[in-house]
Amino acid sequence: MPMNWLETSTENCTVQRTLELVGEKWSLLLLRDAMNGVRRFDDFRRHVGLSEAVLANRLRKLVASGILETVAYREPGSRTRREYRLTRKGWDLWPAMIALKQWGDRYAADPEGPPLEVRHADCGEPLQAVIVCGKDHGPLTPPQARTRPGPSARPRT
Amino acid sequence: MPMNWLETSTENCTVQRTLELVGEKWSLLLLRDAMNGVRRFDDFRRHVGLSEAVLANRLRKLVASGILETVAYREPGSRTRREYRLTRKGWDLWPAMIALKQWGDRYAADPEGPPLEVRHADCGEPLQAVIVCGKDHGPLTPPQARTRPGPSARPRT
DNA sequence: CGATCTGACTTCAGAATATGAAGCTAGATG
DNA sequence: CATCTAGCTTCATATTCTGAAGTCAGATCG
């Protein structure tokens, strides 16, 4: 069992594995749009602004990993088509998306603010991503966290 | 002012701007390592496992955007060198990192668990990324959020 | 004082990935 | 049965990444 992070193999790092699924160029932007209700190939293509070849690849990959699923739909006067919807697994990336948006709102927004606001439906206050612990202590800051090797920590080869 | 997301320009989207800074391949993995105490060029290179050319580019970009800063250090018997440390702005990506790790811990970990554990120093409970609102209602789920165009929303051209 | 070592890069050729445009396909519709 | 369209594929070109080799400057060694 490695004693510190530099000696620990990153082969089974869960951040790394997450990024292998959603960390490619465009993937998180597709999920941003999906979380805002976009579902169709052409809407993704035009709104996100990526090439069709890459879009088809990314959607395939997100479906294969269970983050999106295809659902048949039919508009009157058109044939059956498939749209892409977030699964539970996909929606579980919502806190990460809000956390990225929150950072961008603070450090990268236009002076007037962000182009999209996400608020609590009940009270109208803006959302925040915070870190708490299993006993609801928090919000926590990095110095309040303790990091240790986990059960699958293996030494770097 | 656009009425819905599909008609809204993504040019000033804060998620997109965040990903332009940290969404390239390797960037978030470098920040993962930085948050775990890695500071030196060669340690990043060996532990993260990317090429030196790309590492130099990424570090330059992260320093240019104020996420990392270089600090001179000197080990006895060596010349002065520079190490890379997270700034406040860089540490503010911590909730996003924890949120990505949390998703990976749930959906992409080895059966035994993750190779790294992050717990509350005081009570030992694992950390969680949760979404709350400014009045501390929460944790919130996607259906409890309301999304609207923000102050800088512009129509798509 | 010249030779060697080391950490931190830079350069470069070849491989992988993205872009933009054109083409294909299968069910409507006229 | 010819045309239209959303949803892909294919392909040539451009960008980005990889792996290896080379550069540089300030130690230390002999």
C-alpha cells in the first residue's frame, strides 16, 4: 500500500475514469445542453457548434456509458426518430456541472453576469455547490479535509 | 433577450469559458495532482503521465489564467527552481473536483472502492458535493431548480 | 577549471483527433 | 415514384498529442 499520492498508481483513479467518459472536448458542453433540455441531434449540433462526426461519436460514447439514453419520438408528419435523454447516472453529474458553472460565474462571466441563471424554485436564491460531510458538517474548505489512500490504492509501477 | 436556451448564444456561457481554461485533456488531472500536493514539473510528468511538451503548455496556461502560480524554491545542493502552486482561484475549483470524484466513486470505481479517500478531518465522514441555495435550503435535486436567461443572455446569431 | 549531472523545459517527426464539406439513408409528403 | 429531411458517414485537411531527442543553466566532482 503506497504511503502518498505520488507513489500511488492513477490507473484506477475515479476522477481519471470520470474524465475518460466525459472529459473529452465537447462532452461536458453536450451534457450542459442536455441538462437544459436539448435532446435532438440537430439541436445539439447547431447550438453547441461542433462537427457532426464528433457529435455522433460523443453521443454514441455517452449512450454506451449509460449517461444518455435514446428514446423514440414521433412528430406529426415525420417518421420515428430518436432523441437523447439524460439517465439518472447522467443527472448525477449535475453537482459537477453546477460547480463548474459557479466557478465560471465568479471568474469568467461578463460584467453583467452569466447568460444563464439557476435558482431554487421555492425561494429564488441562486444555487451553490458546497462540500459537506456525511454528518452534514459544512460547508467545508480544503484544509478541513483529510486525504488518505483508499481501499484500492496500488503502488505505481 | 432570448426566451429559451436553444436561442441563447453560448459565446459567453460560463461553463464553456471554464472548460476553455481547464477542460483540455490533462488539465483537470494536473489540478487533481496539485490538490494532492504535487508541485514540481517532473513529479507532474511522471505521476500524471503526459508528455513534457503538453505539460509545459498546460502549466503555462494555468499560470496565465491565475489558477496556478510559480514559487521559487531551493533544495540544499541544487539551484533555484520554480514550483507550481494552486492560487485561491485554483482552490475554488475544489468543489468541482470533489463532485467529479464523487461521481467516479459511485459509477467507475473498482469493487473495493476508490484509490483515494477524502474525509472530514474532524469527524472522519466522507465528503459529498451537494447543491444548496443561498438560504441554505437543500440538498437540492435538478427538479427543484429553475433555469432562466441571465443578465448577459444574448440571442444566437 | 573543465566534465558531468539534473530538473526544466523546447524541438521535431509521426500518430491520433477534430473540422468542414459532401454524401448517404429511410421513412414521410406531394 | 420523385423529393425532402433529420440523422448520421465518409473523407481530405488542419490541429493536437505522443515519444524521443536535444538544449540550457547552475550545481558538484575530480
